[in-house]
Amino acid sequence: MKSVNLLIAEELGVREGQVAAAVDLLDGGYTVPFIARYRKEATGSLDDAQLRSLEERLGYLRDLRDRRAVVLDSIRAQGKLTPELAAAIAAADTKARLEDIYLPFRPKRRSKAQTAREAGLAPLAETLLARPETAPERAAQAFVDPAKGIETVEAALEGAKAILIERFAEDADLIGRLREDVWRTGEAVSKLRKGKEAAGQKFSDYFDWRERLERMPSHRVLALFRGEKEEVLDIALTAEGEESPPGVPGPFELAICRRFGVAARGRPADAWLLDVVRTAWRTKIRTGIKADLRARLFERAEEAAVKVFAGNLRDLLLAAPAGGRATLGLDPGYRNGVKAAVVDRTGKVVAVETTYPHEPQRRWKEAVASLSRLCRQHGVELIAIGNGTASRETDRLATEILAAVPELKMAKVTVSEAGASVYSASAIATRELPDLDVSHRGAVSIARRLQDPLAELVKIDPKSIGVGQYQHDVTEQKLSRSLSAVVEDAVNAVGVDVNTASGPLLAQVSGLGESVAEKIVAHRDANGPFRTRAALKKVPGLGPKTFELAAGFLRIPDGEDPLDRSGVHPEAYPVVRRILEATKSDIRLLIGNTAALRQLSPAAFADDRFGVPTVRDIIAELEKPGRDPRPAFKTASFQEGVEKITDLKPGLQLEGVVTNVAAFGAFVDIGVHQDGLVHISAMARKRIASPSEVVKTGDVVRVLVLAVDVPRKRISLSMRLDDPIDGTPASAPRPGGPREGARPPRPAPAAQPQGALADAFRRAGAPLPKRS
């Protein structure tokens, strides 16, 4: 049996020694960001993505190992462990395979088969299976015993049948093979429940749907299961050949027959055995397999959904920050007004106000005047507008504010307000903004997330940020674990200013956690800003191991030592001193000196502890100390006069912001209160496997409106600006010939709605599934 480390190494395509080193570090309490950044020599430069995969697989395989030990102990205690069985258990490479092997030995509720065996009917079952030439009734006569509850020949045969059914259903190799056969050939079929058409319109695409199991994309699986949960759809798994006429075994029944030597050869017991096989398949084996495959469908869909959510969250957290500029945050609303908050360049709240420019009060001029006054008073540079209700109307308000104070040269930006209301009512917001009303806290959050999305979004439960795909349908624990890892990796990739960071942001730094983060903030408040990284050691509870894990990710931009604002870990400062000695330079002259640093050979400064990869990183940090890996800040401009879905017309070209990326495409905010969908097939001129190859959350893109379905609030968009619009046949000739990589149009069933919008929303993966 291969070791856990070797199995992981083969899966990741790396050396076993790299995995072993990483496992030792993880077991020693080191974090993934720390290992990826500062222990490259040990792991052979495994990156954070590889380490996350390694960590996940390590947990799974260790759980499998522990479960294997439990299974072995259980079977051994029953006195049934054979060398062959022990070898099979040792070779089981998945939890499903292990449980298949264990099934015959698992303690279970009293069954008909168990009762039959206790009544002494096992020899009858074995005789009929091994010698079909035996007449069942004649053989059963010898087992009739009223004292044992066997009153008749029929009762004896029923008991023997129960024994064989259980034996067939607990054959691990057979069940594993049949499960894969059903998976390969099976389909999911959904039907509308009677009387649910009006209530379940959002599931109308699945009122009559059929698709192969192995081809189903994750979003469709989760949509179907949600429709079933909401009692709109009935979902069934079917497999070709699972039902067959009486007396004619289907392919799955034939597989059972072959496994146990059952055949129709005219022998006295053949018909009885074939009936046992059919009953075993239809009442026990098929039912169990379909339950397993439903679980597999969900697990596979869940894994993909979590991956999509994690990718979107990573892109959102690492979105371009506007930086330290005074910002006016506007949380739009009608009846309750537009809440406004001004934060200075450090994010400190300096003013709040509520205005009522929209219906029903319509105090527009008053709002423009009061907000313009705030901007002038506090030197506002940016206006952040939440993208919720009344967003476009508030965007017009911001346009007038810009015109009222042209000397400030402000810019307005629409910002996702997802999760702002959650933050406003949270304990974190109460501690940070105790004197502010809940309604104004949302405006503060909107302003701050424009300045620094990462610093603000870490205060919100990732699940509330709203960049997932059926996020409420997946397992809470699995989603939380994945998203927590994303947040941790993002924060540590950027680094944190220890003198300005909030407690929630510091808590995500490698090795810290909430408790130590709060102590850092308390120490900072009591003693003033940290001047050196070494001063962090004075924080209660921040011991040597915590310092080792965290120090490299904590920045002191204006500290006493220029290295403290870089990503160079304090443990590697001696390497920098060797570089300074060799170059006969001062750190303040060398840092940022690209020409001098690029002449250095990393190998010349490597030693037994710090190898070439680490020295190379050190030189890169000296060149651009504390560099921010996030992209440059830019904004989208929404088109004037296009403010609601009814303003959209096919053929219109607009600029927008990608708000969410799913497996089937990307959603884009074009400023009409309803995101449009760019289907994966309309994202590029060549075929792509995933939308993430082309866009990420936060990207500014230009799109073409293909079609609009106002009643269903659906907007079909394309990133190919010369695509034919709704009403123009997709196959119509266009100047310049066909697109590169274009495929012939796939005809849709006549009964289905036609057009670009219907096509985009009906198709959520290729190839197009068949409908019945």
C-alpha cells in the first residue's frame, strides 16, 4: 500500500520529499501562507494553491486511514478477518470503496436474511445457487420446521431468497461496477409537480428536462435539487436497461447473473434464481446505487460551486484599491433616504448625513447642496455609490454634485454593497462605529470598500458577500473552510500595515487569530504606533512562534528600519546585511535601486538556511518593498439614460462591471438594477473551458445587449461586440466571414422558446442536453 505522502505526490505531480516536508511543516503548526512564502527550500517552492490542495487531500487520506483502522478492528472482533479481506481493505483508495467492502460486516438492524440464517436456511440458499439442477421445492421441503418459524416450502424459499439478495447487494466488486455503469449511462429526469407551474416559474427551464449524469454541470445539479427541495420539481435518476420485460434480464441483471453464475439453461432452479436476481436488482441494489449517485451528483456539484465561490471571492478581495483618498459613501434609498458618510484618507469617519432626494420627498436641490458642502469641507476625491435600490437615481445625484464642485475634480464609482447591511448590524461594526446609527454604517462600509476592498470585506462573513453559485445549497462547513482559506491567502499576499489595520484584518494574518489581533490593537492604542517589527514581541500573547508566522506579513511603512515595510522576513535580515556588505551600500540607498539589485546573483548570497529561491525573493522585495500585487484602480462608466431594464434594447453596447462568475458565464452590472448574463459561449471567439479564463469579478468590460426578457428580469449579453442580436439568425452571413472557432448553430426543439436570450439561459454547458 502506498503511503499518504506518495499518493499526494502522485496526484500533485511533485516529489514525495516535497510533500513530506510540507506535511511536517503543517503538522508543526505552520500556516499555508508562511510555508509558501518563507519555506520554499524545504518544499521545493510549492505554491499556496498546491499547498491548499495538499492540505485538503492530507485530511481526506488521514480520515480514510483512520476509518480503515476502525473497519479492520470491527471485522477482526467478529473473527471474520482473512488475509484476502485485509489486503482488499488496505487497497481501498476511497471512502466509498472502503464502505462497500465493509457493508457485509457492518452491524445492522435485524433483517429478513438474518432471521432466515438463524432459522438454518443458509444451506438451502447455497445449494440452489451452487447447484441449479436442484429442484427448489424439493430441496426446500427438508427445511420446513414450524419450531423455527418455517411453516411451508414457500416460506423456506422466501428465506433463502432473502439471504441471496443480501449477498448480491453486499458484493463490493459487483456494486462498484454497477454503480459506475449506471453513472456512465444514467440520466437525471425532472418533471413539474402538478399545480406548481405558476409558483415555480423560476424553474421553468426544468419543467421537462433530461440529461446524462456524467455531463451535468454543477449549477444545473444544484438548480434541480433546489427545485425538488422547494417542491416544484420531481427528480428521478434513470438508466437505460434498468427495466426489462418479464423473463428477459436487463444489462444490470445480467451483470449480477454473470457474477454469481446464474443463467437460463432450463435447469429446475434457473427460473427461481433469475427471479432472485431481478428482485435483488429492483428492490435493493438499484435503490442503493441511485442514492449513492444522488450523493455523488451533489458532492461533485458542491465541489465545483465552492470552487467558483472561492475564485470569485479571491478576485473581489484582490480587486484594485482606490487608495488613501477622502471618499463620500452613498447608500441609496427611496423612502428612507440616501445615507451619506465621508471618510478621510485613512478611513476615519469625519461626517455623516441623510438626504431625501428621491420619492416620496424629492428634496433634490437640498441634497445636492448639502452633499456638495460636505465634499468641499472635507476635500472629497471619490464618491462611492452603492449598487442597490435607487442606485442609478443616486448616480445622477452624484453627477450633479460633481458639477457643483468642479474644483475638486472628483470621480464617482458604483460599488457593490453586498454584505454592507450585514456588516452594519454586526458586532464588529458596533465596536468600530459605536456612535453611528446602523443606517450610516452601511454608507461607511461602501466608502471604505472603495478605498481598500480587502481591508473592508474581511469584516463580513464571506457567504454574505454574494459572489457564489447556489451558495446556500452547499455544505456550510465545506464552504466556510474554503472561503476562510481564500481570505487568509489574500490578506497575506497583500500584507498588512500593523499600525492602521483593523482587528478583523489583523486576525487573518498568518499565525495571529482574533485574540492576538485584538491585543495588537489594544497595545497600539495604549502605546502608539509600532516603530519596529521587533516591538511586536512586547504584545501579550504574541510569542516566538506567533512572531515567526506573522512578522513577514506585517508592514511598518514609516518605521525605523526600511526592511520592516517590505516582505522580507526578520529571520532573513542577515542575508540583506551580507548584500549590503558585498555592495558596500546603505539600505536606504539600495532599497528601490533596480539597476543595482538586478546585477546581484542570488546564488552568491545563498547558504544552508536561505537558498536561492528565498534570496531571489529578498532581492525582489528590496527592489519594490511592500509592493501591492493588486491591479491598478479603474472604473466603469454607465451610460446616461440607461437606468432600468426597460431602457435596454438589443444591439446596445454598454460598459459594465463583472459582479459574479459562474460555471456557465459571467454576470455584469450595466447599471439597470439587474445584472445581465454573458453566457460562456459569448465570452470569446474561441471555445473556452471556463469563464474564469476570460474575466474575473471586478473586471470592467464592454458588452453587447443581445436580448431582454423584462417579465423574468433576464438580460442576455455578449462580449463579442459584433454578435448577431435577437431576431437575427445566428447563422446569417456577416462581413468578414464566420468567427474564428465558431460552430454551426444547434437547432433547438420546436416546442422551446427561441432567440438569443432563451438560448443563453437554456444552455448552461456544452454539449446541449436533450429534452424529452
